[in-house]
Amino acid sequence: MPMLAHTPRHGPAPDPDSLIRIATVTAGEIRRLVDACISRGDQFLIVLLSETGLRIREALGLRHESLRLRAREVRVVPRESDVNAARVQ
């Protein structure tokens, strides 16, 4: 079964009691989240998630060498262990 089979666009209407909800965040909402962040690291994380579509565990598992900002590239590399226990699967 496809991952989004429960959504109206990809299959039958979802069960109203379903725990899965899909929400989109507008550019204005992202801006307000970034503005509400106290640290630059938190701001970077919000923008990174928004711009790349990474999952939070993938983003937390990144290392400096994973980012090639000038080339606009992010490499997500599965690792056996990670300090943040944020293993990519």
C-alpha cells in the first residue's frame, strides 16, 4: 500500500477518527517560527526542515561534512550509531 494511501488525494477518504493528520505550513508561518526562535541554531533547523523536506531525525543526524551550503546540497548518510540517537533508516 502506498505511504499516503489514507489521504483523499491518493485513496479513499480517511477515517475521521484517524490519528494521522497532514498539515501544510505556509511561508508566513515558517517566518513566524523562525522569528520566535531564540538561537541561530534553532532558526537554522526550522529553515533546513522547511527548505529540504528532511525528517527531524535526519536533520539531527547531520554532521558538518553533510552540508555543502554553497552547492545547496545536503547528504543524508545512514550511520550505525549517532550521538543524538537520530539514526536514519
